[in-house]
Amino acid sequence: MKESPTFSKRKEKKFLVNYDQIQSLKRLIQAKKTKFLTDHLAKNTKFTSIENIYFDAPSLASYHDSIKKTGGRFKMRVRSYSQNDIKEDRVFLEIKTKDEGETLKKRVAFKRDWLDKFVVSGYYPLDQFLEINDGKTKALNTIKYITHLVLNQDFRPVLKSNYVRYAYKIKGSNTVRITIDDELEYMPLIDQFPLKLPYKEHFNHDQYIVEIKYVGKKGLNEISDIMEILGEPTKFSKYCFGIYGLHKASLPAPESRKMALNEINLPHAQLI
């Protein structure tokens, strides 16, 4: 699976939207089906299932840098795709950097069965790696930096996320891409999250995540009707949502909440 160069460097607008907004958005895209195309690798595919495994330092440096909006902040992850219930053997190691309002994503193709050894020792079969990556010099520079994070900065898997993505683009245009993420789930990959800062943005599980990836104002002008439905964009990180949400869920409930819950006495449901 390749990603066009247009979207390796882009600007992003993110939205947390409700069910009614999603229905309005889908109706608009359906009404203008001569303008919009689904944007998935496999033909006749309505959605792609995405799995991310996020890596971070023991101090959760990427999490804290994201909250503090540190210049040059980045996230490292392994991303894999499934379409039509087929999970690819190939995965992607990615570095996603955020600076001065722009997002730069560098990625290299990797084999799923190389991951365990790579995380422990930084080893991967170089010849096979080069076979599955275009742009050999660029791929080598990217994997060299990722290996440095694993071996010298002790980056390790800390969080897994899964969601379903619906993706659309404008026919004949390479300036804008629209994605809708649904069924977002998180799984911790470490026992505790050593957080020094809370994450103040909130995500409710009845919300949908819509992202507009675009290059230049022309892309936004082409979807002005969609922007009206979505309303004001907000700034958030799915990685930070997951880390802080799981951290909060692991904390013991305050005594007042425990007492209130214990006072509720309901009969057990009868099986019919």
C-alpha cells in the first residue's frame, strides 16, 4: 500500500462530530457521488480497518511533548491495514512529525514477523527490507532514525488502537482527503502510564473523528459545503486520548462514588 507524496506532507483539520453531522456528511457525499470517490486500496471497499501500535520512551516523552506542543514533536507507530477481512502481512513503521502547523509523515514498509526481533535488537533483514521499499536512500534514512529511537531512546510499544476508517477524495484532485474514523478502541501495552500532565481534551465514544488532510487553500475551497457541516475544527491527538483515557480508567474510584454504587440494589435479570 502506497501513500501519495501529496499527503506525506500536509496540513490537517480535525473534528469531533456527532451522529447527525455524520449522517449529513454522508448524505452530501452520496448526493455528489460524481464528485467524490472512495479512497481505499482495494476496489469496491467501503472502509479500511486500521491498527496502530504506538511507541514511546519510558517517560512517555511523545505524550508530554504533544500536550506541551513542543516544536518538532513526533509520534512513532506501527500501522497495519485490513480490507475485506484480509490482514496484510506488510506493516508500516511511521514517524509523524508536527511543527508550525504542518504534518510530515515518513514511513517504511516492514514485515509483521520482523517486529519482535526488531524491537529487542534493532535487527531486520536488510536485503528483504530494500526489496519492499521504493526510494532506497529515503527508506534507509527513515529506518536508521527509527532504529535509533528503539536502541538508544528505549522506545517501546505502549498503546494499541483500532478503528474503522471511511476515506474519500475528490475525483481528479490530489489536494484534499476526507476520513471518518469510527469504532475507536484502545488497549494498553504497558502496566502503568507515568503521566506528569493530564490531557484536557475529551472524547466521547458516541462521537466520530473526521479529519481533513489538505495541501493549500484550494483543497479547502473544494469542500466548503463539507466544512459547513463539520463546524469549527479542534486540536487533539488520538494517541493522547488513549493514554490519558486508559490512565484515568486504571485509577481507583473515589470513596464517594464507590459508596453510591454500593447503595444501588437491583434484582438480577431473569433469563427468558
